[in-house]
Amino acid sequence: MGTSIASIMFLYAMVQQYFPYYLQEHIEKFVHRFFGFLYPYIQIKIHEYTGERFEQSEAYVAIQTYLSTNSSKQSKRLKADIAKNSKNLALSMDDNEEVIDIYQGAKFWWASYKTTSGKQTVSFYPTDADDNRYYVLTFHKKHRGIVTDSYVNHVLEEGKAIRSKNRLRKLYTNNPSGNWYGYSKSVWSHVLFRHPSTFRTLAMDPEKKKEIIDDLTTFSKGKDYYEKIGKAWKRGYRLYGPPGTGKSTMIAAIANFLDYDIYDLELTTVNNNTKLQKLLIETSNKSVIVIEDIDCSLDLTGQRKKMSKEEEKEKKDPIPKKDKEESGDGGSKVTLSGLLNFIDGLWSACGEERIIIFTTKLDPALVRRGRMDKHIEMSYCTFGAFQVLAKNYLDLDTPFV
């Protein structure tokens, strides 16, 4: 054995030193093909960062979450941390550890590795696609069909489901600034969302409340339906009524019921339609997008009228209007057509499972069916509604006035 290994090493050194480079490539391909016949296992590598911008791979995060259930039982060395969007302690296997997963009678090996680059650079982002952690999935070639047909999808779906169950919901608001020392900055800033409002504590007519709950439940389970009819998986709600009737409380109850994040969009800080599109792209799935008091923020109906003398003067201005909008001069330049594209255009299909809520008087073009699917009137609480709430939900049997 020792003599054979020494001979192989000697031959390899001779090939490296004396054979031309193009010939070495052919020899290397032949050697890999030869050992491929003898080695019956296939490997799949999943890197933590992918793409030109080196963004964190969703597949890597889902696999990490999925393996956390197995690694805590099998691995001897574990890493413990509170995940970015989780409320529980996350356990994952340490580098150079391996766990075994059994699926449909087939055995799969998952190993965690980390490559370290020798570059001495300082950067806010990874500088090399290989300079990060990655998982390697190893399986027998006879199980290739199981992997491609169902196993990979099973791992991703289970991982996303566990992550969604453990995540913390957030309340987002759009960030006025977009750059930070030349680097791109998130257009949304957030805080943890801990509003206590639920449909159980919402004082409303029971039949109307049940109608809203049924509508939300149908929407959350309607992925196949929306794919069948060829529409984006979203729904528009309009809440209207006098101030102080619980519109914000209703929004919180909807988010708590569906376990969605909330994006509170402040249109007055959006300079133009392009930035409005960027805001929509940055929103996540399973979210409630709220646009409040739009009639107080923008004069959308007025933009349908003829151009004023000032607008005609702007049209003749040699400085392009787009440059002025980018510089932030003149306040918000969001138009009705830009808002419609945000709600119901091509850009609205860049995500799924979203609810868009308006809480104000709207232009007729905004309230037509398909854009605003449900109109909910929020009126002052009646004595009968409060009686039902106190008796059935708050367990108050004492008489009250």
C-alpha cells in the first residue's frame, strides 16, 4: 500500500512538472472519469452566498433550518445562536460535521464546511464566492431520482415552514435615504411588531367579523387558485370610516391572524415612481402593505387634470425632470399611474401572499374590483357589538352600562 501511494505521488509530481498544461487537463479529466466509475456516490454543494452581489442564499438558510432538527440529535459539536428573524435559540452543526438523514428509505449525508481565503482585504461584503460556508449533500447514485423529484423540495419546504413558525414579526417603514457612504442601504427600517390586537378582542358585529376571517383564511390557502386563474397572489382591502373607529387595530388584528409582517408605506417620503417600485421589490412575501391617508399625502386626482402653467414650464426646462426627481427637489412625484402599477401592474407580481390595505378615500381608478377586493366600513362601536364581545370573548358576565 505504501509503495503504491508513493508511486502515485511520484507520477503526479512528474505530470505536474513536465507535462504541458493542456495535456494535464486531459489527464485530469480522464482520472476523474475513471474514478467516477468506481465511486458510486454523487455530491451537491450549496454555498451560503451566491450571485454577483453575494447575497445570502435562501436555499442555504432553508437547509440550515431543516438540519437544525437532526444536528441537535446527532452532531457532537454544535453552534448555538439566535437567528436574525427567530424567537428561539437556533442550533446548527459546526464546521466539518456530518449528519445523516433518512427519507423514503434512502440515506443522505449532509456535511458542513467552510473555506477560508488567503486574501487580506477589508470589505462589508464577501469578496469571494468560495470564501464562505457551504453544505455538501452526498447520496448514492441509485437515489438520484428521489433527490431530483421530491427530496430537495421536501428539505426546502420543511426548512421554510420551520423558519416561518419561529420567526419574529416586524413592522417596517420606508427609509428616506438610500445610500450610505456609497454602499446600498436597505430602503426599509423595522422594529419588532408586538401589537396585542386580535379578532377576539376586536369590537365588531360578529357576522361581519366572521366574514373577514373567512376571507383571510381563503386567501392564505389560495395559492393553487391564484395560479390556476393566472393572477398574482395578493388581495386589496379598503378600510374606511370616521377617525378613531379602529382601522389601525383592524390592520394589527389581520397581521396577527395571518402571522404576516407589516410594511407601513409613507408616500410623502417617496420621490418618484421608480423609488416606489424599489420599495415594492424589497418587501417580503407574507406581508401586509399599508398606505394610510393617501388623500392627505398626495393629490392623485389632481394629476389627471390638465397641466398647470408651472408644469408646462417644467416641461420646457432643459434640465431633465428625472434628474430633479432623483435629486429630491420638488417633494414627492408619485403619480396615479405609478401607484396603480404598484398595486395591480407587472411589479405587483414580483412577490406573493401579500395584502395591500388603504385606509382613506380613494380615486375611482383605485377602488375598482381587482385592485380593492374588499371594502370594510369601520364605524363606531355599537352597544350590541360590545355586548357580544364582552360575553363571548372577554368572559365578562357582570352587568355594565
